[in-house]
Amino acid sequence: MSKRVGKSESDRGGPYDPAVSFNLDGDEGADVEVVSDVSALIGYLADWREDGCSIGLVPVLGEAHVGHLVLLALAARECDRVVVAAGPRADVLTDPVGRSLLSRNGADVLYAAAREVDPLPVDDLPDFAVAMEGEYGRRSLTEAVGKIERLIGLIAPDRLYQSGAVFQRACVLASRLSGRDGAPLIRVVDAARGPGGITPVAEIDRLDEAGRERVASLSRILQRIAGRLADGVSTPAGEIAWGLDALSAAEFDGIDYLEVRNPRTLEPVDRAGAPARVFVAVRIGDLRFVDSVPVRSADADR
């Protein structure tokens, strides 16, 4: 079994905005191995490790969208073998078109569990996550983190790929996995987004047309805030005030938070020009949407 030609770290782009191309064209001749049995998956993993292959993991916790192909394309560029792990809500991946797209974008195996992944218990979260998420978001965050930790324990990947829209989840995972033997490198990809430019925590298909437009406006609001902070024409406090007014005008049912924070420590940022990301969580009915975008100031990635 041959390995992919790897790239040096200097060739791979930055951790937040890699230049990744992906393929949306189907091909009847392209297919991916689909396994639902854990023992079959372990067999593949054992063979790959015997050949000295590096392994990337792309988890799909909810419904699949085009952003997952971006994560997959980067994983295939950086790792010798890639596992896409998806639950029953991502059943579109197991049909012929879905399997073809996975294959064309570099997946080697689709682990399609017959039921939702049973999350590992997560008894505590880092202080930064508790302060931002509150009790409502904490339940969703701990479940997602527990599911991914369960998959990490099963697959033991060298790299784990996450969307920048759920940047806080990646930070929680990095904090919890720090110092563990064999912990994967976590790669955050800001380009990996679904319809409307956002990764939903719950099914966007449950929204009516007006609700979908509100979700689409969320990304535009965040991009405007990040752009003004990057240009140095405003302050975090000023942009948060503007953003809260804009979110209220968009008639979200609830605004859990709008924050400008350091991308490495998640401490609040109070001045323009400092490394920063913009974080938001809003609600429409019983659905909750989170997002995060980077502030591309000159010093942001130093």
C-alpha cells in the first residue's frame, strides 16, 4: 500500500486559512470504502500503521455539507490516509454521489456508524468555555467534545480537522488533549463552511426562508466587524456595540454572546491591532447557531 506524497510544513499554508481546492464533480468510477463495523475499521487502521502511514480524521457530527469537503481535501493533502467518521444524520455520504465526492476529495474510508456516536463523559470544561457558553451552550459543546474524543480514542489519528466556525470546540479539545500521549494535532480551517457561510449546531433545514436569511446575515455581520477591526478604524468595544444592534435588527430570538477574543488564549481583546477572532452565538426558536471568524490584522498571526 503506497503512501501519499507528503508536504513539508512550510508548503502547507497557515493553520487558519490554508489554500485548499476541492472537487464537487462526481465520478461513477470513484468510490470510497464504507464500513459500519468497528472491527473492519480497526483492520484498515492496523494495515495503514504497519505501512507507516499517517492518519487524518474528519468527523461529521451532524448533517454533511460542502465545508466537510474542504476539511477532507486538506486532510488528504497532509496525511497518507484519511477517515471520515459520520453518524446517521449524514446518510447522504453513503449514497453513490456522496461516496464519489468523498473518494474524489481524498477519503480512504467512510466510517458510517449505524447510530450516533456515544460520547465520552466530559465532566468539566476549561474556564474560557464555561464563561462564554453558559449552561445552554455547555450541553451542546460537551456532547460534541465527548463524541470527538470517543472517535479519537477509536481511530488514534495523527491529525484532527475542525471548521473555524466551531473554533471554540477546537480550543476545548486542544486544552483537554494537551499532554496526552498520542494526541492528534488539531487543524482549524476557516474556509470549511456550510450553506449561508455558517456551520449550524442544529439542522438549518428546519428554518423557514426568513430564518435562513437571518442565518446568512450573521456571517455578513461578523465579516464586517472583523474587517473594520483589521483596518484599525474601530475598537472591539465599538464593534461589539454595533454588532449587537445589527443582531437585534436581524430579529434573532436570542443573542447568547458576541465577543472579540484572542485566538490562542480566548481572553477578551480590548484594543484594535491585537490578535483576535470574533465569536458569536445566537438562537432562532430552539435552534442555536455559533460562528467565529478571524481578524486579519498585520499582527494577527504572529
